Amino acid sequence: MELRGVIVLVCVLCLAHSTLQQDTSKKKNGKKVCLKGFKVPGKCFLSDPVKKSFHAASDDCIAKGGTLSTPLNGDENDHLYDYVRQTIGPQEHIWLGINDMLKEGDWVDKTGTSVRFKNWETDVTHQPDGGRSQNCAILSNPANGKWFDESCRAEKASVCEFMIV
Ligand SMILES: [Ca+2]
């Protein structure tokens, strides 16, 4: 009985250790791979289906050693859209790591740099259309990965990204 208790304890410790491990990438045969999530060149995406405000989602990504996903080109946007469809759902929206809180209409990333790549929905509606009341942005899966501005207090799923360059 005692031995069994020790084995159970060791297993619990193992589980706790692997859960606490925040590394999302490692080198395998000289190539960086993602231990969790999905790899695109230079980064890993990891989804979090729990709906929360922009700030809560952003803080949670930082606590994991990453940042909210911010696609830099159409390819990355397509991969992110695909990944969200598979891991969170085809009707879901996720926060992006950009905002225009400081200066209306100037969408910046986490470093405060104006983003070059944007993918606003402009065919049906004319995003971004929320003015000062919508200073955060979401990627919409029902709209095929197009972006919409949104109130930062809304609660959405999210995807963290981890740089692996
Ligand atoms: Ca705005």
C-alpha cells in the first residue's frame, strides 16, 4: 500500500510539472517545433477557448510567455483562421493583439508600432466602424478571417502566439 501511495504521488508531481511547463517550442533535429499548438514560420499559435475581455486575454498570454496573436500577412491570417476553426469552432471570434486606444484609427501592436498588415471586413460592412467605443479588434471565423473592431470589454476566445525564431 505504501509503495502504491508513492507511485501515485510521483505521478501527481509529474502531471503538475508538465502542466506548469510553459515552453511551447523546442529544437528537434535542429528544427524548432511547437510542443503545443500550431506552427507557422517563426511562431507557434496556441488557442484558449475561454471567453474573456481583451485585457484578461492579453494578460493570460503574457503570463504564458507569449502575446495575443497578431498575423503579419495574409498567409499567417489564413493559418490562424484555420487553426481557430479546428480548435475553437467555425462560428467563433478571437481577439487580435492590436488596438487603437491611444489614438483613434491608429492601430498598433503590443510594442506600440502601427500595424502594416490589416484584414478589415469592408465588403459587407465597413470595418473598423466603432469609433472611440471600439478600440480592440477581432478575427471573425464566420466572416472567413476578416477583422472587426470591437469593445475591449467584450468577452471573446483568444489565441496566444509564441516567437520561436
Ligand atoms: Ca476605435
